[in-house]
Amino acid sequence: MSWGAKSMRILSTLFAGLLFGTGLILSGMANPTKVQNFLDVFGTWDPSLAFVMGGAILVTAPGFWFVQKRSTPFFHDMFHLSTRKDVDARLLTGAALFGVGWGLGGLCPGPVVTSLPFATTGVLVFVPTMLVGMSLAKFTALPSRKFVAD
């Protein structure tokens, strides 16, 4: 891959991350209380997270459609897509752990990275814990899923 293609890949990744983080901050999704209130259906329920997710789907769906029409990505030699379609215990366990952690803490990796500049106690406890959990998962998990280029 040429230097120009590598730099474009890095710049496009940086732009996408900044855009995502800006969207999280503007929508209030970097605020753990907002997420917890969305999950508190019988208490202080706040439906705004559903509107943010719906808006994200409306913006992302045409992008996925467009990308799938291409034979190669813009800044890489090939697509890396999972060939697995099954639902197994590993997937269900990971999803359950993520969901319980998200519900209890109100934080998930995207918004928590966006919240780092605020340096709140919850974020400063969550980030190292998240990194330890990611490391444990990497070194204790079963072999990773097979990927194939389309």
C-alpha cells in the first residue's frame, strides 16, 4: 500500500472518529445518566436514546448499501468480513456481559473514550477496567472467528 493510501486511511479514520465523538457529545450519549434513564422504563425513562439510534440507522444504512456495491474498500486492498452467521454461547455471553455492564454503568467504549477529557470518576474507573477486560478476553478467549475477503 502506498504512503498516500496509508495517510488517507489514517485521515479518514481520524475524521470518522471525530465525527462519531462529536455526535455522541451533541446527542448527550456521553452522559451515563442519559443511558441509564433510557433503560429505566418504569422510572425516569428518557426515550431520546431511541431517537439517536434511529437517526444513526437512517444515516448509516445508505452508507452500508453504497459500500457493499463496491468491489474493494476506498483505502484498503480488500474487505474483511466475518463468514460466521451462527449464534453460539460465546456470542450470547459476550452480548450479555456487555449489556449488563452498559446498563449498570451507563457507559460503553465509544462514549467513554469521548468522555475521557471530562475526567469524571466513573470514566477514570471504567477505562482501566475496560482495558483489563479487553486484555483478559484477548488472552482467554477461544480462537477468533475466521474472516474472508469478499
